Amino acid sequence: METFLLRLNTLIKNPKQLFLIDATGAVISAFFLGVVLVQLNNYVGLSRNTLYILAVIPCFFAVYSFSSYFFIKRNFRPFLGVIAIANLLYCCLTLILLFVHFEDLTVLGVSYFLIELIVVIIISIIELKASRDRF
């Protein structure tokens, strides 16, 4: 636990690294939603169109986070706050879609989205903390 907290503090003190983590996570989400789950949509319970919509959003987040990582040289904190809020709004959209399509979702579908929500919320909280900390 102590090692985890040390790594967490390191990320918060070096917020630029969070852009790289966020971008990588967004690419992974887009791949799973737009490629893997689309092929398994009968086992997930969401239509291909819904999965594609959910996959496009992380593509934009990945572009934003990679761009922030490579092009912003200082004062990253406001940009980190933007992606954190965007991630949380994405979580809200995902929750709304889960409620709307709940009767169609399978255990696999619910499990995937709950895990994704947990991961994205944790990253967003860390990003918000890093965007607000002043050193």
C-alpha cells in the first residue's frame, strides 16, 4: 500500500505523465469498444452502433491527451483538469446508456462497463487532484 501511495504522489507531482497514461487508456478503451466488443456484441448486449459511439469518444480523448503530452511544455494542470472532467462526463454517458439498455445487457457487458467505469473514475480523480495541486 505504501508503494502505491508513493507512486500516486509521484504522478500527482509530475502531472505530464498522467496525459500519457490517459491517452494509453483511451486507446485501449477505443480498441475494446470499437473492435473486440463489436465482434462480441451478442455476448455484451449492446448494438454495434452504440459500441461504435462509445468507441469514438475515447479516440478524441487519446488525441487530446497525446497532444497535451507532446506539445504542452508547462502549465499542464488546466489541460489535465479538462481531460479529467471529459472522462467523468464520458462515465456519465456510459452510465446513462447502461440504464437505458440494462434489460439487453449480459453479465459480460455489465462487467466490462463496470470495470471500465471504475478505472476511468480512479484515473479522473487522480487527474483532478493533480490539476488542483500547486507546488
